[in-house]
Amino acid sequence: MNTLIKYTLVLALCATTTVFATAQSNIGYVNSVALLQEIPEVKQADANLKDLQTQLEKKGQSMVEEFQKKYQELQVKEQNGELSPKMLEEEGARLQEEQTKIQQYEQDMQKQLAEKQQTLLQPILDRVNAQIAEVAKEEGMNFILDSSNQVLLYADETKDVTEKVRAKLGL
């Protein structure tokens, strides 16, 4: 009986090892950061983004300088008593409005840069992902992991258990 238990355990261990080895052979990885750094189009996109950022920042800096100039002029007029309280209030409101425009510009600038980055890089990323999928299929891999950040880049759709997990969670 003791021999039967040992035999069963050895058989179970062998089966587990075989399943584990088979599962491991279906997983690959790629270092996407290193890969992207090697692509000339990425370097060009980065240069284009840097140029756009410089242009936008230059315009923003000009707006800030103009605002500061108007603010200083208002302070001088106030100190010299050249403005009535009502005029001071009106000028203050104009400056507040201008400051709001500067803040809005900064937000728009960030949005514009993000959109431009997306526009420039998405076709490159799509091409890279297509190549990753092609290699995975050629190599018979079900999963490709990104070794630079441990993100799943490709998965065999037949291995997706999302719906089953959702059902178990009652979603």
C-alpha cells in the first residue's frame, strides 16, 4: 500500500511538471522600452513633440510676461493714486480674466501635447504590436509579456477567461 501511494505521488508530480513545462513554453517576453528606443520613427516623433512643446511654452511664457507687465503697471498706478477704487476693481477683474486664460492655455497645451503624442506614436505602437502578435503565432506562444513593465502585450483569445471570471463574480 505504501508503494502504491509513492507511485501515485510520483505520477502526479510528473504530470504536474509536464503541464507546467508545456504552459511555460507558451509564454514569451519582449523588452518594449529597448525595442522602441531602437525605432527611428520614435526618435523622430520625440523630436517633433519636443519642437511643439518648445513652441507652445514660448507662447505661454509670452502670455505670462505680458500679464506680469500689466500687473506691475497696475501696481504703479495704484501707488501713485491714479486709479479710483472702481477703476482698480475693473483692472483687477481684467487681470484675473487674463490669468484664467493663461491657466486655460497651460491645460490646453498639455492636452495638445498628449494628443500629438498619441497621433505620432499610435501607428508605430500598432505596427510593433502586430509584429509581436505575428511572432507569438509563429512561435506557438499564447502570451507575450513585457519584461520592461510586466504588462501582457498579446494573448491568445481562446485563453481569455474574463467572461468566466465575471460570471463567478456575479457581474
